[in-house]
Amino acid sequence: MADDIKTEQHGTPDPLRVLAGYLERALDRATSVVLMRHEPSICTVYLGDPSGPREDLRQIAAIPSSTADAMLSGTASGSNHIPIDGQPYRFVRSFTLIDDAAAVVFSA
């Protein structure tokens, strides 16, 4: 992870703390977190099933691409088991296409 990423308690980088919040929301709804970059500087965050219709994805945030990049550098493709602020998170990070646009998917 980049040295310039801010960290707070337990040395957790802020972008991973943001990801944890999205993962918690996804768990509450038994769904996935989907990141799509529609512009170079902005990444849109959705909750939903990436294999379903695009209109069923619910937009929950727009974050700077630098935050999304830090989330990706702090996680790995495939299975992840990482502590975020002392709480263990288990999820799978994968890639897919949604309407011919690349998307990163975090699924519990």
C-alpha cells in the first residue's frame, strides 16, 4: 500500500476503512459491492448482483479514483481475509463486465 495513505486506529488505511463500510452494507442486504470507473477521476460504487440487470444495481457513492486504487492495492484478486480496525473481513475480489464496462466486485 502507498505510504501516503492516511491511517488511524490499528494502522488501517482509510480506503480500507471505507471499503469495510461498503462491505457491511452489502452484508446487510446479502449482495455485492461493485466498483465501476465511468470517468478517469471518479469511481462509482454500487450495491447489487453484477450478474443481474444493470438497472438493478443501486448507486451508493462516488469516490475519487485514488481511493478506489488504494482499495485495490490493499486487497488481492480472489479470496481475502484481512483485519480492518481489528475486525476480520472475508470476501472475494473479482472482475467482470457490466454492459461492456469493466467492474471490480467484492462479494462476501
